Amino acid sequence: MTTARDLALITLGMPTDLPVAQGALSLALAGAEAVDLLENGALSLDGDRMVPGPRVATGDRLLDQADASLTRREPYETVDDRLWRRGSELAAAYVDDLERAGLLTHPRGHRFWLGSARPVLADSQARRGAEGGTQVVRRPRLAALLAAAGIGADPAEAYESLDADAVTTALAAVGGAVTQLEAIRLRHDNENAAFDNVWRG
């Protein structure tokens, strides 16, 4: 199991009264992939630039895709740019992957969309491992990723338990990207409300 897959399982298993925005989850999943690539040596950071290392076969289809899609020419991609590029529709990709693996189903034929008909998680060892935090090393990272996506502890508190500078940099970038995404959403909402007022006038 990867950190990103654990994150997807935990998020999808949360109560429906704790909705997670699909865009925020996609950014957090991209950050989780970066954490795993940092850990297995496929990636390192030079400041905020993501420097690819030798290709590493992880055995996970989506993480291998993430590795293959790293920018391998200088100037390398920044963590922030990577999150936005890789994070596009990534939540839906993970849901499809989990469904393909038999770890969840869609009720009454609905397709995935956070905030509407949510998929149902199967009772599996993968789910129990993710929810029980059996991966001791991943536990604080998952907490930080959930906090960055707007769930759980304050992100600053979650980051305090991390001991790897590169991992902390990647996770802090997730928090910044999610904050930026929320600002964009609020601006669009305000612009739409202003347009509606003008139209009614």
C-alpha cells in the first residue's frame, strides 16, 4: 500500500457529514505520491525543485505513473507546479483504481463525485490497515495530508511530528495549494454572486 492509496481509503471511509472537496483531495493525493517517491529514492528536492532519481518499480500502477511523469529536464518542476499538474482529476483516478482492485463499489451505478453519491468501501485488509494506522511511519504523514485537505488537526500541529525536511516541504506545499484552491473557489463564488445581482437588477 502507498501513502496515497491509504489517504484515498481513509477519506472515502469518512462519515458523509465530513465532506472533502475533490480538488483538495486531488492535491493531497499528488502530495502523497511525492512523499512516497521521496521515500523510495525516485525523487529528491533541491530547494523547492523536484529532482528525479533513477526509475523505481513500486508495484503500484498510479505511483509508477507518477514516477514516469516527473519532469526530467532542468529546470526541474517546483513542488507547487507538480501538485497542480499531477493533481488534476487525481481523486477520480484513485477511486477508479480502488474500484478496479475490488476495494469499493459505487451505489446504484453512480460514478464518483465527492459530495454526491459516495462509493462504498469493501471490508478489506487494505482498508483496515489504512484506518488503523498500522503503518507507523505513514501515520503522521497521513495526519498532515488530511489536515492540509481540511480534515483533522491544524496543519501546523500535524507538521510538528514530521522528521524529514523534504517530506515536510512537500506536505507544506499541499497545504498552500489547497489554500490557494479555496481562495480561487471563493473568488469565483463572489464573482458569480455579483453577476447574479447585476442580472436581477
